[in-house]
Amino acid sequence: MASSSNSLTSNSLTSSDLELIDISKRIGPQVVVRPLTLTVRAGEFVAIMGPSGCGKTTLLRLIAGLASPSSGQIRLGGVDISYRPVNQRNTPMVWQNFALFPHLRVQQNIAFGLTLRSHNKADVKRKVETVAAMVGLGDLLKRRVDQLSGGQKQRVALARALVTEPPILLLDEPMSALDAHLRLRMQGELKRLQQTLGISFIYVTHNQNEAFAMADRVVVMNQGRIEQVGSPTEIYTRPTTHFVAEFVGNNNLLDGTLSDLQPDTLTVKWAQGQLIAHRTDKRHKPGEAVTAVVPADKFVTHPHPDYPNHLKATVRGREFLGSQISYLLDTATGQEIKMVRQEAFSQPPLPVNTEIDLFWRVEDTLLLGEVDPLVEA
């Protein structure tokens, strides 16, 4: 996106914290959003992700004023906006289908929000030209929307939302209609735009790559509730619930019982024998039921002194993913295990129905729910 000397800056926008306090939403007997509390700091990029139907879009609609909460409070800059109408809260939303007016020109689409307010024509023209230049549409203002590419339409939708100079921008899967290459390019441009403006972005997606690439913090939702909030690194490397461990990344969950505790390691008995895990939490006790988390890309298929953990498994399926191959394997007890091997061309693929040995390091074995003080800091 092109920059402009007349671009909107963080100095011209009002940055405000957004607070969701015990907010919930019912539709008839169904609880769509369970009571939850979340603060989005001024100037923060927050991604909300989860499976379809988890309540993430409903939460966005509550913030935008397109739905009313059943309980709780929504505060923006310290002001209660829980039941304010859309036109009195300035929390615009960019939709996944862009929701543009195809019969209007780019300039008219961008100016739409301003025409609903008291602005003279000179101010409208100046604001539209400024935000259009910021998102790289300066040469397309006279073009009809139905003559634009998908990426250009997304820029129009962004410009239309930003022209009113909001303190916060809501985005509901705005890249879902774009091809993979354009989506990757737009991620960088969207993040740079957010940093330039200095306002908060709340971005809803089911795509973890998008969330991790752009967000300062990630909110993982499931069945109307928040499962975990943290930086992309925290969410990926330190899942705190079964759902997050299964939803994010390619993790294997191994249930067992603690049998031995050392200052830096834990021994876990499980169906395949025992494994050794890295210890970060000192509150564990022998006999405690635990779940070990092993990422699928941490396995190797040859013995090594630095990889003391071991299990046998049988290859049941494989998928070629370009630079890597993903395998589905079964253990002797019937548990499904995932393995990802990098550098797919450096070695022949493993044949289906072949029994193999898997080895992995102690430090790649984490107990579910543990918090690493170094990561948290």
C-alpha cells in the first residue's frame, strides 16, 4: 500500500482501550457467547480465531453494535457503548464479502460513511483522497467497483472503514475471498497499515497462519468461550487446554501418569511405556494424571543420544505438502499420531503400512497447561 504525506496518522486518530466485561449473547435458548472478559489495548492488533460456530463473529458484531449483548458491558475509551446504535460508536467493520456498492465508483464507496454525517464536500474529498492514497487506490477513484480485482476491492473496503477515523477497526475474515498469493501479500500490508495508524485492529479468522503472522495477541475461542489468550508464540508453544493443543499447530497429545519428578524433568508412564518431559511447573505430584504434548515436526526416525523418548508406530497415510510430508501413523494401542518431515526431497517417503521408530527430545515434550516463566515474561 502506498504511503502519502497526507496520510492519516496515529496523531489524527483517537486511540482507546476496548473492554469487554462479562459479555454474553443468547439467541433464544442457545448461548452463542458465554460470559467472557477481554481487554484490547489501544494500538494493539488482536486476532480472534476458532472453528466455525465458536462465537467469534458474534463477538465482533457485539462490538460493532450489530447485535446487543444479553449481559455484560462493552466499554471503548472508558465509555459504555453496550447499547449504543451503530452510528454512534464509530466501530466500523470490514466484511469477508467486502459489502461494497458495485454500481458506485471507488470514490463514492469510500465516501459513503462520511455522507451520513455532517461534512462539507471539500472535507469529504480531502479525506477520501488521503485514505485512498494510503491504501494504494489514488489512481482508481473514478473506477467502478465491479471493474476491480479482489485485492483492490479489499482496499476499498478498508478505506471506507478508515475514512471516518475510527479508534478501532473490526475485520471479519476479510481475506477469505483472496487467492493464497494475494492473501500472503495483504497480510504484510494490513499489518503495516495498522502500525502506521496506531489504532486497534480486531481480526476474526479461522486461519492460524494469518493470526500468527499479524497479531500481537491471539484469542482462541471454542463453543462461545475463550480458551486461551496470548502472543502467537505462547499460543503455539504453550497451549493450556486440550482444545488449543489440538486446534493449533500439529500436536500429538499423549495421556499418562507422573511416575518420577526431577528438578528439570518429569517421567510420564503412558500406553507405550514411558517418556521424559521438560519440567517448568514445580507443583506436580507423583501419580498425577497429565497430558504430554509433542509437536508433529519434532520426531526423527533414527536413534540419537539427544532424543531419549521413543515409540513404535505404523504408517497409515501420507500427504505431500511441497517442502514437507505429513504422515498419519497408528501406535500399537491404536492411537493416531501425526508426524511432519521437512525437506521432502532429501529422502524417500516412508511406505504406507511400514512400522517405524520415532524419537524425540526431552525439551520438545511439554505438559499441557504448564506455563514457562521465560515465555510468559
